[in-house]
Amino acid sequence: MLAGCEEQVDTSSTGSSAKSLRPIPQQTLTQMEALGTTASSPTLIRTYKKEAEFEIWKKKSDGQYALLKTFPMCRWSGQLGPKLREGDHQVPEGFYTITPGQMNPNSAYYLSFNVGYPNAFDRAWDRTGGTIMVHGICSSAGCYSMTDAQIAEIYAIARESFNGGQREIQMQSYPFKMTAENLAKHRLDPNIDFWKQLKNGSDHFEVTKTETPVLVCGKRYVFGAHAEGEVSPRAPCPTLHRDGDVESLVAEKQAKDDEAVAALVAKGVKPIRLVYQDGGQNPVFAGKVDDVSAPEALLEPPREIVLDNSGKPIPAVVKVANASAEPRPAPSRGHTPAVETVKVAANSTTVGATPAVADSAAGAAPSPLAFVADSSKTWVKNLFKVGGDEPPAPVIQVFEPEQPIPTDVPLPPRRSASLDSPVRMAALPADASAKPAAATTDPATQ
């Protein structure tokens, strides 16, 4: 398998240049007109791994960006979290820059463009690897993989923006949409500090709908600021100047989001960690794409690991089931009732059962919870009121943890067909290739 998404030039087809010159579909041009933008106006990209969505934004005549289309992502690999090293198959997270020189019209993956990993932030943390692409053929080993029809349209939109004078396209890559629910659930993830940095960049875009200024200093992202003097990714930040009105709006949004997260936590939303076998894809493609990398990794949804307050996986969930309907004789005073231990399969659908999974980061499985009926355990006596008029003896159901998700996930296999052949797809829903901001997509244009 190619390391990462190592780019190759397609020498097997004479039609590569023609693919890169295909026009933007007429329906998309009509959507641009309705938004008050044009094909030559600047483009901005936002992506979300968990939701497997790829957004195209266009700059309007008033200077603000508007969402043009949301493409369902056909394949991404790895886990939630940034790319750290070459060969980890991680789709990177952060703010990246695409220039005309990064466009590849002769890609072996139909069409492609390089996202610009590693950026200044990645290099400050000594992260390795490269050649991370947005490309076709629905096969990912660290890249953002689309269908051929999707990448043809995305490529055309970017090309026309460059032809219109745009020098750089900003690409904002997120682990998930920065909603209160996602932030509440992932609040104890080891990457949360990094994700909060990205959220600050997202907030700047959300309140201004303009391209977010990005600096890296002190090994951190700094958004919405201009520096006085030289900026070094590893050195402390120099004097920074910000727009007070914008920062006030960002702070107001942050405060509201913090309140929403706190409310969800108070309602009992548990911290979790999602563990993928190897990335995912948008649900609209499930079972409808013939040629997809590592299809076996997509058979099951990601495992949701519930964490305790220290951020460690909860090894098992113990549920006290209702006692048998048939009454049992009450035990004599001082005698501990027998406890019946029932082992339930890991894939049990019993309400309240949360299968425990090993912490993939630590690589060690938690020990199964063992319960021993021991009359010396006074907490059992107190719980079940041993002595006097006791209720029937309960049944303790022990939900044992599943086996840990392996960290050495095999590489996605090579495609069996020629790399320059189009992706073979069964009939997809009308919105499978893209979800426009305010209109349905005509599949005939994809």
C-alpha cells in the first residue's frame, strides 16, 4: 500500500488534463448566483472527520463567505485527533493552505490537491509525514478521499477561484463540528486542549464569516491577530494586535458555548472516546461503493468508550436487574442472600449496558469486573437490607468488556482495478455527491 497518500502521476491515460478542465456543473453555478457569488470569487474549505463532511464556502459580494455545498466524504482513515507522524494514517487536523502549485491534474487518484501538511504548527511539534491530499477513488491511507465525480467538481471550483486571482485557499480541518454536544462528550479526550484551539479559530470564522487570520507562536494557534515583529512557531508570541469588536463577539460566543456544555454535563452527558477500526465514511455511501479502501473496517460503527471523571475508560457496567417474578423464601436474619452472577455477551442490547473497550491510546485492556458473594461485605447487606423483611434476592448482571481495538490496523489494500478507472458506484441517493446549502442536488450533474 502507498505510504500515506503518496501521490503518483497518472501516465496510463491521455485524458488526465481533460479531467482537470471540466467545467463547474450548471446547477452549482446557479447556486452561486443565488448566493450572490461567482465561480471566480474566493473559496474556503471546512472538513469534519466524525461527520464525514466536506464543505465548500464561497465569498459573496459583501465580503462574507456563504456555504455553497456540503459533500459527503467517501472515506477518511485513522482516528479523531491530529496527524503526528509519517505512516500513522491519520487525516490531519488544523488550518492549512492550498496554493495553485499544490493542484495535481495528473493524479493517479483521478484528480487531487495537496492540503499543505505539515504546516507551521505541525513543524513546531516535530510532526512528520507529508503528501496529504484531497483526491478521488474513495481510498484513504491518511487523506480526504472523495468520489471521482466529487473531486472533479471540487477541483473545478478551486481552479476557477485561482483563475479569478485567489492566491491561497484556507482549509479548516476539524475532528468534528464544534457543537456543545460534541465538546461535552469529548471534554476529557487527550486532544481537548488542541481542539479548543481549533474551536477558537472556528468561532472567529463563525462570527465574522470572513477568512480567519492564522498565526503560530509559542507552539500554539493564534487566530484573529496581527503580530508586531517577527513570528516564530516555537518562540513566545510577540506583541499582538486584535480587532476589539471581533474579539468581543468571539468571547460572547465562547461564553454561550461554555454554558451549553456545562448544562449538558449537569444533565448527565458522559465523557466518551470514540475508537474507529480505521476511520469512516459518510452514511450515504454505506454499501453503495464497490471500490473502497479497507471495507472491513467500516462494517461496524466506532466504539463509544465511556470515561470516568479522570478520563480513564470505565471497565464494565454493572446493572441490578429486576428479581424473578417467582417469590423466593426470605433468608433468615444474619444470612447473606445468594447472588446469582450472569455473564452477558459483549454485544448485548440490554438497556443501560455499555460495552467497555480498551483504551486504544494506552493499548491495555481493563480488567473485567468480578463480583463475589461474600457475607463479610457489609455494603451488600445494606444495599439489599439483609435481615428482617428483605426483598427477593436480585440478579447481578455483569457486562464484561469487549476485546480492545487493535492499534496496528492493517493498511488499506491496493485497488484491484486500474487506478485511473472511475469509481464504480451503485445508485446513490440524490444528495450522495453533495448537499447544497439551500437546494437539492441533481444527480445528473454529478
